Amino acid sequence: MSRPLSRLATLVATMAVLLAGLLTATTAPASAKIWKVPAPNLSLDPLTHLTEFENRIVVQINKRRKKAGLKPVRYFNSCVDGFSERWARHLAETGEFVHRNQRKILRRCDLTWVGETLVRGTALTPASAVKAWMHSPEHRAVIMKPRANRAGVGVRLGGGQVYAVLNFGDFN
């Protein structure tokens, strides 16, 4: 097996099964900050500038969504992003690789739907993370959900690996 295929196989093999999006009826929190997904800064190394890694993940996802005729996920939500950041840090610090209860995100961020994807790997890049997710039917379903309109992404380094957590959400 070639090195790139071996890396992809390793990424796919270590991906957790997604927790399906949960439904509830609420409104968006007044305190959550919303900001547009910035354009990538190609002068930055995403492995030393983890915010750039996170931005590039959403850019890659939006390319896939556009090809499928879906609207891009245009906005980060501070509440959703905070959950993603904290969970990525927890996974990198503990070495665990599990999803958390999505109901907590639904309640605290006042979402009507939420989906989560996880990936980790030693040679992970934004493009390879998205490629691995797209090769998993469960993760692809979250990324390609038409109602996804808010994002939260957390990326952390730990134990020689890159951990990435993506949460997509929906507000009415």
C-alpha cells in the first residue's frame, strides 16, 4: 500500500463513529458571537497556527458542499466553537477518542440540530481530515447536512497526533 493510502487508511481506522444529530426546538442565544469563516492565509503553517488549520478545514468542507449544490457553512458560532475547542483539548490531553453527549451542546448553544465528527492522525492536514471524513458515510452525512449553517472546529496536538473536532449546528 502506498504511503498516502496507508495514511488515509490509518485515519479512517481511527475515526470514531459519529453521534447522530439530535433535534430540539429552540432559538439562538443572544450571547453567542457569530463571525464569518475567514479566507485561508497561505503564508501560515497550519500545524503551528491551529486557528489556520481550523479555518482551512471549513474551507475544504465548503468546497465539498458547493460541489454537491449545498450552501456553504459561512459562520463560526462562539458557543459551538468553544465546545469544539474544549473537546479537542480534552482528547489531546487524555488520548481518548470518543464523542460526548450532544444534548449538552444543543441546550447550552440553543441549537435545533447538532452533528459532531472527530479525526486524529500523525500526518493530519486540513485536506486529509476532510478527505477521511468524506470517506466515512456517517461523518459525510454530518458535513453534507443541508441545514448546517454554524460551525465550531477545535484542533489540538497531543501524543504525537493531531486531533480535530468539528461540530456543525443549525439555528432557526
